[in-house]
Amino acid sequence: MARTGLTAERLTLAAAEMADEVGFENVTVSALARRFGVKDASLYFHLRNAQELRARVAVLALAEMADRAAEALAGRAGKDALVAFANAYRDYAIAHPGRYAAAQLQLDRETAEASAARRHAEMTRAILRGYELAEPDQTDAVRLLHSTFHGYVSLERAGGFRHTPRTTDATWSRTLDALDALLRNWPR
């Protein structure tokens, strides 16, 4: 019998909150059950397994990130759109480190196609249309942007930039300037 008040959505949100608090790698069905004061078996009425729980957190994070990015992009084009998108991505990763880590989870094809991952790609491609990139350059640029954003955020969160007095915000700003210059002068 299902425990009153427990739903898959409530469990997903609690797991996402837990991921931000203790790290996505520490989110388990057992840890989530302890949070609700129930036995592990009680959660399996709402979840098939731990992998489904992890995928649900990833899907939630992708949707939240897409919503923030879409809001940031509204009415912007060119460099302004690039900067708004990048800042939404970075701000989310800093505010929600566990959810951000979950968003990197490799999802099965069906789950990925039903998630907001497609929205991320569409928004990135919309930004790149302002730089007049055609295929295959557009795909290469999408990968470059994601790699740069993810790499920077990952290093920043891990403390990889602490060895210098220059602020990470200043370097981030220059990185976005450099990306804009590269995109405007993409090798043909």
C-alpha cells in the first residue's frame, strides 16, 4: 500500500533537494526513505528502482535549466543571447550543484527525447543562428559551447581556479567575450 502523501513527484523533488545538499552521487533509495521516515520498500510503490529515481532527478534538472535559460533568452539576440544563456547555465550549476550533476546523467533514448534536453539544443541553435553558422559548423559550435560552459563550471565548483587572485566572474566574462569573437569569426 502506498504511504499517504508520497508520490513519484514528491520523491523526485526531495531527491533533487538531497542532491543539492549531499551530492547527486549520494542520492539513494535508502537515503531518500530515511528522509521520509519510511522503509525502502515503501518507495518502490512509486519508483521501479534507483536508476529511475536518478533519471527523474536528471529530467527535473534539465527542465528547470531550460526554463531558466528560456526566460533569460527572451528578447535577446547575438552576444546578449549568448551571455544570458551562459549565465543562466552557470547560475543554475552554482545554485543547484547536485541537480546540475544529475543533468549530466546519460539517459536512455526514450527518456532523453521526452526531456527538456531537446529544448536546450534548440535554444543553443537559436543563439547560433545569430552568428550565421550552417551545418556542420552549427553542431560543432553547440558542442564547443556546452564543453566550455560545463568545463568552466565544473572546474569552478571543484575549486580549480583558487590559485589566482583574479575573480572567476572576471574570467567568465572574458571567456564569453572570446566565445563571441570566435563565433563571429568561425573558421570557414
